Amino acid sequence: MAELLTKQQIHNVAERQFKKVKEEKAKVTKNMAYDILKTFFPDESPSRLHQLVKEADKDDMKELFIYYIMRKKKEQDDE
């Protein structure tokens, strides 16, 4: 069967599979980001947490997490 496929067809199939994996990875990353934020900010509403994940998706997620975690730590130290 594979012998009958052209190089372009094989390339197209591989590209589609790569895009699926990339989309799944993004979905998992967003779910993980939500779970992490939920752990550090249990008082925040789910819609606010999803909003933060969307903002993080636009910006560098790592930097945003560091900012929010440091902010939470400062709030706890102030108490």
C-alpha cells in the first residue's frame, strides 16, 4: 500500500499527523496550566483562571507563571 503513495501524499499524511500531535500538545499544556493556576489560586473563579491561561498562551507561559507564583508568595508573606 505504501508503495502506491507518492512522496507528496506521504508528506501530506505526515504533516496532518504532526499538526494533530501539536494541537494535542497545546491542549495538554493549557490543561496543565489551568491545573497549576488552580493549585496556587484556589480562590479565583474558573473563568478567571481560563482567562489567565489564554493570556499566558499569548505571552510566554513560563514568565507568566513565575509572576503569578511570586505574587501569591508575596501575598502569603504579607499575611
